[in-house]
Amino acid sequence: MTFPDEWGAGGGDGGPTESKLVPLSMQSNEALLIKTLLARSCPSARLSRVQRVQNKKLWCEYAHYRDASLVHTCAGGDVNEMLLFHGTAERAAEDVLAHQNGLDPRFSNGGFYGQGIYLAEDPSYPIGGRYAHRISGSGGSRVQLLIVKAALGSQQEMGQRISAETRAMRMPDVRVEGPPRLLYDSVRGGPHRPLVSGGGENG
């Protein structure tokens, strides 16, 4: 298995299932990229700290799904990999990442498109709503977000459609009747406020 180069040889010195948090220089390429993504819609926001999450087990599972499964079923072989924002609400990101499965859709309370992992293209969506984690003692002025690398595959475009039916979704709809019968890999909706992408079971 090949790990990201930034992790170091062999994926770094973390344990095989440990979510290791690695502090990054604010001048590192990763931090500068996040600053750029943040500034697009939140120009007055100040990035004060960046940590990289390294979990060998979860990376292996993600890379295998992306490279051995998703690439063969999504339209044109485009896995549609993106960096997106995720808020952990009242729980600190460290607590969420301590779970063996990391971000787990089974802990979702649902949303516009059912139970799943909800990711935003625009950071102002989680920051302006109830989704970003508010850091204690800051009066709500400091927030914490996860930047998630996600392979979204073929997306079911929902636009602004929200209904009891969409809230009850258990998975994305059928994309190709087949055979083989293929589902969309994730759903994409909005703008509701800013644009939001929400994953289905594989999102």
C-alpha cells in the first residue's frame, strides 16, 4: 500500500489503526491550500492551526475503495476526488476521530438526504450554521472543521429539492438499470444556503 508522501516512509510512525494528529507549519503546502480554500468564501477568517490526520487503516480502506471498486463503476472512471469541509458540531474533531471507523455514517442523525456523512464545498455553510465545532472559551468566535478528502464518484444532483422523501433516503438512486444495476455513489444538493455535498452510504 502506498501512503501519501507527506506522511513519511511507511506512512509515518503511527500505529496501524491509530488516528495520529500531526501539527503542520502554517507555511506548509497543505496549510497554504487550506488557507486558499477558506478565503474563497470566508475572506475575513483567520486560520490559526492545521493538523494532518494520519490513520493507516482508514487510508488503506479508502484507497482500495477508490482504486479497486469506485473507479470501475462511476461514469467515465472519474472518481471525482475533492477536498471538502465537515463540521463535528458539539463534539471536538479529536473525539470523532478516536472512533475506529473515523467519520461513520451510522452516527448521523439524518439530514436533507437521509443518514450519511455531509460534506460542504463552501466552508461558510458549516461555519454559519450549527455544524462547525465551537471551541470552548472563545464565545463562538473560534471554530474547528475537518477537511476531508472524498471520492464522490457519480453524483445524483438534487438541486434545491428537499422533501419528506429525500429526508428518508437510505442510499442514492439508481443511475444505470443495467445489468449490472448501478447506483449513484453520492448525492449533491444546494445551494440551500451555500452549496453542500452529502454522501450516501459510500459518500
